Amino acid sequence: MTTRVITGNEAAAIAAKLARVQVIAAYPITPQSPVVETLSAWVESGELPAEFVTVESEHSALTVCITASTVGARVFTATSANGLAYMNEQVWWAAGARLPIVMCIANRAMAAPWNVLNDQQDSMSERDAGWVQLYCRDNQEILDTTVQAYRIAERLNVPVMVCYDGFLLSHTVMPVDVPSAEQIDAFLPPRTDPLQLVDANDPRNIGPVTLADPRTDADGVARPGYMEFRALHHGALLEALEVIPEVDAEYASAVGRACGGLTWEYQLGDADVGLVAAGSLTTQLTLAVESLRAEGVRVGVLGIRAYRPFPAAELRSRLAGKRLAVVFDKALSYGYEGPIAADLKAALHSAEKPPVVFGCICGLGGRDVSPKDLAGAARRAIADADAGVRERKPDWINVRPEGGAR
Amino acid sequence: MTRITELPTTEYVLPGNRACAGCGIGIALRAITKALDGKMVMTVPASCLTVLGGMYPTSSVNVPWINVAFPSTAAAAAGAAAGLRAMGKADDMTVLAMAGDGGTGDIGIQALSGAAERNDDFIYLCYDNEAYMNTGTQRSGLTPHGARTTTTWAGKRENPKDLPRIMEAHNIPYVASTSAAYPTDVYDKVLKARDIRGLRYIHMNTPCPSGWSFDPKDTVRLGKLAVDCGIVVLYEVEGGVFHLTGRSAALAKAGKPLTPVAEYVATQGRFKSMTAESIAEVQSWVDERWTGYLERERTGK
């Protein structure tokens, strides 16, 4: 283990190298590009013995990962925003084909209009595609989570997106403990036992047309229909609720550091208000908590690491007895509200005396959000709750009247 | 040139599949899989070939086959090749991408062009049945002038794009044009391509009874007629050197006029709205191309 001062993108590249990926395919897009530039240099120099396919688009980047993974290789790619959107068809394909692909997302705002800065609309918009989605709060988590993602993916045969905020983490240097190759080799053995078999001596037709209902094969054995495959896939995502914390614990034994499993908290135990978010915003929220606590407001942070599968039971348990949860989303389901806020409300529906949930929309297109802004939004939410408000439109943090918005 | 009686007897396309009666793909796929002796992995996009391959959990082919998304056939082959290379298995099997004309020349051309520019190591075979046949005969960029499709009811107004020429422009080591009506020509070209490294592109005219409106018994006859008319030209470009092959080479050598396009047009329902004028237009287009091919045959360029 050595400590290095590196960007989030470097942390992701180092993680891919430590995972001994065999095939990398990627297409440039800001703010992800440095990840694959770094990997490309290592492949060229021979430092990383892998195939690097310089594809002509993101659609092909994920395609190369899909078939390389199908034939049994460990694969890696990374993208952002419109690159992820351009992959969308293959995002679904990778998941439906049950391939253990790991893809880093340097989160960036979706065009139009063009904007290269951070929010989480890109990956949040892919939440239903059947991937595990993990969000990182700092560069250390990017490294640790990317390595862990291979364990999770290969245990469950589902792809994993490791999401981290563009520029805020991707281009910001921080001290990161880099595990040794021996430590990671002990934690992450080479990929074995692929779900699919590509062998001329035992040929298979992989991913053919599959009808809704089960059909019998040539030996008269009933095989799943499309809907059974979907149920199995969903089951794997639900199983990830167990596997993600297990893998985090295994990582802790191998490397001496954990990321918190599905969710983590900061000063939430005695709090009666929980501030909920995913990604680097949670680090900001810990600073907001400091100032609010100084005023005597009992607040804490509830950080979401696993957004899919959604850790509903754990969130219910962590928020049990709280009177208010304030959710900070860097994404929006237009015409409704922030995705985490909506999901949290649904998760708390069955709780006994559930807390009131208020959503906030912040940081879109890289709009700066300071701990002071977050504390201000928390105060407004607390005041609304104190006034007996139970349902409220999202609070758009720092949207300015002079910009034409109300 | 391999004779039909000399083809290997092992069959990799199993008896009984979901392709239409008279489908040219079925004839060719037997020859293709024989040429590779089943030591292959295919990438197949949504297309007639998917239908031929069968529905889960049964399969009509006895070779590894990966179904892939429509635009992704070439990138999928590149990925399979990279994966096999990374795992030290690249020598065990040939990667064969196989897609239709729409999947190759329209939605798939970006990924194919990228793979060709990188000279990725696989064979790409386009079975050109001249429209989106699997989705119900909509026009593609390779549908011929005058053909009625379900999106060109009065007949397509444009000539098809010349995909093998586009592939030649990528300077890949092997480009060939063949026809499903000549399975031994298909066999020989796949066999030759097998032993070349880099991207090898084979364009295969593939008569389609349902989409072209002809009797399924006439698939081979019409495929051969297309060659006799010069609408389809059999050739190879190996290391940049052009030469006609098979029937096209024989026609060039004989030096006699080609069969008139009108004879070919008369055999298919899809051309029934063509006027004498539009047939003449196609004839002059074909003549001009044939002159070009003869010149290429003469110079080798």
C-alpha cells in the first residue's frame, strides 16, 4: 500500500490495472477521457498486458466489452453523459446478456445545451437498465469501488457502473491509498466460470430470440421464457443487496479499508433530520452537518453508495424515528422530482411513522453547491416541516431569478 | 476452384430452420461454415439470419453464435477477436461477422468502418438481399433502382451504394464479391479469407423469394442471372489487386454482351412497376459499371 495524490480518473485507471483487465475499449469524452488515456499508455508500454480497442464510438466501446466478456475476458470501459446515452442500447444488452462488465461513469450533465460539467443525470437515467450502480464520495472510493465492482459483477453475472462526479472528483487530486498488486490479487482472482460458453466443440447460440413463455429444448427440458430471464435478472440485482456488503467486507479484510456497503451515515444516530444524497455531495453534506450542529440542529448524513439495487430496507432502518429526510438530487425526472427523493418516498411508504421527505434539486450542469447552500436548504426544509408541511415541490437550490427561473 | 462434389460433407447448418423457403442465406451458410470447418464464432445482428438461427432454447446451427445489437456486428466481432486474443485462444477459431445489407451498409457502417480502419482480425460477410427483409421488405441503401419495397411503393429512385468499393477504400487486405447462387465461389472466398489476417470483407448477393417476389425454386437461377446480367459481379481484391472470379471472369473472357437487365427485371414482382425508361437507366448504369470492372480486370487495379 502506498499513498499517492491523484485524480479520480487516475484512481479509476489504477483500479482497472489492479483488477488485471484483459480487454479495454473506450471512446474519448470529457471528463472521462484521462481514465482511458492512462490505460492506453500502460497497454502501449507493456505495463498492462491487455487488448486496447480504440473504437469509433461509445456504442462500439460497450459492444467490444460485451463480446469480449462473452468469450470470457475481464473487460473495462468508461464514459460520461452523451457517451453513455449513445451506449444506451448496449447498456441494456450488457445487462440482459448477464455480463460482468465494469464501467466507470465520470458523471456529467446531459446535452442539450452542451455542458461538460457535473451532475448525475447521465447515470441516473440508466437506473432501470439492470446494472448495479455504485456512487463514490471521494477518490479513494473510486479506486476501492472499481476493484470491488469486479467481484460483485463476476459473482452475480451482472454489469456494474461505478459512478463518480465529473471534475469534482474526476479532475481533483486527493490522497489515495493504493493497494499492492498482491493485496488485490488475493482479493480478486482471475475471472472463471463465465455464464456463457463459446467453444467450437460445444457450440451454443447465445442470446437468440426468446419468447415470453418457457419452451422445451431438444431433450424435452423446459427452459426459461423472456419473462423468467427477467425475473432471474431481477433476482440477481436483489441478491446484490447481500453481495455488495459482503464484498466490501472481504475487501476490508484484504486491504484494510471498507466503503460502507450499501449506505453509510455520518452523525445520523442521534439526529432527527437525515440529509440524503449520493456521490461527492455527501462529503459536502458532512460539512453542512458541522455548521447545523453548531446551531443545535440535530442532523446527520445518510450516504447512498448503492443506488441500484436500491437499499430500501437499510434506508428505512437508518431513517427509523427521524422526523424529516431532506434529499439532494443532482438529477431530475422531468415533470416529477429527483430520482433519489422519489425512490426514498416509495421505500419509506411501509415504515411505521415514516419521516416527511423533502427533495432538493442542486448542482445541475456544474452549478456550484457549497456546504452553506446545503445547510440553507436543510434549514428551509426544517422550517417547512415545523410549519406542518408534508408535501412540497422540489427546492431548486441556487436557481436565480435573474436567470429567468422562479 | 472447388467443385460442389468436393465440399466437405460435415454439416454445421442443421436440417430444419426458420428461414423462408428458397432463402439464399441457407445455401450460403452451409458453404461458409464448411469453409471454416465449424472452428468459428459468429456475431449476428437482428436480421433474417437471427431467424434462421432459431429460437431459444433450440438452434439450427452447430457453431458458436453470438446474437448482437443491430448496429454492432463489426464491433462485436472486434470484441470477440480481442477477447480471444487476450485469452490466448485466437488461433482456435475464426471470428465471422455476418449481417444483411441494412445491418452492414446503413446502421452498421460506422462500426464496420471503424473496425476496417483498425484492420481488426475477423471476416465480415454481408449477405445482401437488397432490403430490410426481416422487418418486411423496407428499402435499404443497397436496394436497387426500381425495386418496390414497403417504403418505396412506386419503386426506389436511387441506385444502391457500392459497399465493397467503400470497404476497398479502407485498404483492408481482402475484399470479395460473391453470390449465394454460387456456393463453391462462396466457399473458396471464405476459405481464402480464413488464412488472411486483418479485416476481410465478403459481399454476397443473396436472392430473397419473399422480398423480391419470385418462386422459391428459382433462387439459384435468379442469382446466376444477376451475374449474367452484370448486376452482380464476382471478384476479389487481394492486397489491392483486383481480379474477376468464376462466372464473371468467364463472361469477361468470352467478351460477349451481357444478358439484358430487362430479362432479370421480368423475373421478379418487385420490379413490376418499372417503365422501359427506368429499365434503360439501370441498363446504362450496369453497362458503365461492367466497363469499369473490365478495365480493372485488365489493369489489376
